[in-house]
Amino acid sequence: MANTEVLLLQPVDGLGGEGDQVKVRAGYARNYLLPKGFAAPMTLANRKRVDALRKRRAEREASELNGAQELAKKLEAVSIAFAVQTGEGGKMFGAITAADLHAKLIEAGVEIDKKKIHLHTPVKTLGSHTTKVKLHSEVSVEISFDIVSENPIEDSSEAEAEKAEA
């Protein structure tokens, strides 16, 4: 099978970052990387571009890290509370998902990608919970949120006693 060496001009998931020299299948380079502008063929002229691309990559990564650290400080200061309807014994109707957390964070003025919120399973219980938000490969922060009931919680035994009296 024919392989070709290309110079990446932009980061490509699973392949590398800008300025990397990678060997890929000829068809992948010809049909995807080159037409989309993600890569350039490896020639003598392009080899000189490597240093400039690596410098640009380092600057971009440094700015992304600084931005992630600033966002982490904002997230630590945010307090989130959900008011949910509950049934008998404080049992929630529905669940709190990553999409709900994302909506609350946007309301609080924190712009974040929903995919960065790592809530593995939807939360179905009242109380205080924490979840991890991975902002950067080196920056992750734990955010806590509270789930409270909108209506007063009645114990199922108290509710049965009131029904018996009536």
C-alpha cells in the first residue's frame, strides 16, 4: 500500500498537531487532507515552514491553557441549584443531565462546551452533587450543584396516616 508524507497545517484528531510530519495513506492525503487544507505535501519548500508552524502551535496551546485556567476560576466561583418537582418521599420526577448543567452554566454567564461536562449518569436524587469539567488536557475542575425540591417533601408513612385520618 502506498503511503505519503505530509506536513499538517492544522490539528487533526487522531493524527497530530500543526507542524507535525506524518505518514498517511496516499488516498487519505489526496482525498481528504490536501483538499480541505489540513495538510501540505512534504517538499523542500514546506520543510522550511515547519519551524513557523511549530511556533504558532506553541502560542496557540499556551493561549488555550491560559483561557482554560481563567475559565476554571470562573467555574469555581459559580454556584448552581436546581429546583425540581418531587413526588412521594422526595422522589424526583425526571433527572438532571449534562444538558441541564450546561444550560445553568450559560445562565450564570459561563460559556462552555457541553461535551466538556463529564456527568456519567443522570442525577436522580436530591442533595448536593459534584461533577468533573475537563477544560483542557491539563486543566479540570470539579463543580458542585444542589438539587432541591420545589414542593414540600412528604414521607410516605405520614401521607398514609393523613389519609387514614380523613
